Amino acid sequence: MPQWLRDFGNWILDMLKTLAYTLLTMIKDALMFIFEQLMLLIIFLLDALGDLFSALDITQYIAGIPPDMAWVLQQIGLGQAISMIIIAITIRIMLQLIPFTRLGS
């Protein structure tokens, strides 16, 4: 077999390898583009959700509490209790969203 034919065969093999790597890179890039666009959509939706709740300003109600009452609420730990309750409810909802569990249990 002549040398030029082997060289030509090796050149064809190298071209096919390069083509395969290029196609895999293109597919990976396309999937990353789709994932990036999905993340941008999620960020947009979360920003819109944050704007929706910006009208709910709880600080105006807390600022209106008389100082004596605020001291009593601080001494009994109402802020910590409310945060524990909110965290517990959030964890319960998250755990119940696991597949094959009921949402009402």
C-alpha cells in the first residue's frame, strides 16, 4: 500500500474525529444556551415576584408599635418564634413537594 494512501486515510480519520468533536461541542453549547435562557427567564420571574410583594411594607406597622409594647414583644421572643414558625412551614411545604408523597399529609 503506497504511503500517500495511508496519509490520505489518516487525514480522513483526523477530519472525522475533528468533525465529531466539533458536533459534540456544538450540541453542548446549544444545551448551555437553552439552560442559560431558562435561568434568565427564572430570574425575570423572580424579579417580577419581588416587585409584586414590594407593596407589602410591614415596617410601617412595626414602627407604629409603642415602645413599651415593643419591649415586651422582644422580651417574650415573638420575633424568633415567628421566624421559627415560618421556617417550619417552609420546610414542611418543601418536603411535601417530593414526588410520591401527598400534599395533604
